[in-house]
Amino acid sequence: MAKLEDLAERVDRLVLRHQELKRSSALIEQQLTAVSAERDSLRSRLAAARSRIDALLERIPADGASDAERRSAP
């Protein structure tokens, strides 16, 4: 009879542990979803910033002379 009670106690502990692990897993899954969304948002912002920088770089004169230097040249 003691063996049966020990087994029942072990099964109860295993069930509790399983429930704890399921809750932990669900929390980690939520965190992963949030972090993935944040990563995607940051990637999008980075791509937009790169695009703006590329557009600004294209506006820089190719010869490196500024408008002020061109106006003051003889």
C-alpha cells in the first residue's frame, strides 16, 4: 500500500510540474512573440532610415564641391 501511495504522490508532483512548465512555456511564447514584433519593427525603421540616408547621399554633388565653393570660384 505504501508503494501505491508513493506512486500517487509522485504522479501528483509530476502533474504539478507539468502544469508549471506549461505556464512557463506560454509566458516564454508570449515574450518571443513580443520580441519578434519589436525586431520586425526595428528592421522596418532601419530600412526606412537607410532609404532616407541613401536619398540624402544622392543629393550630394558628385565632385564633392559645395554650392558655396562653386559660387566663390573665379
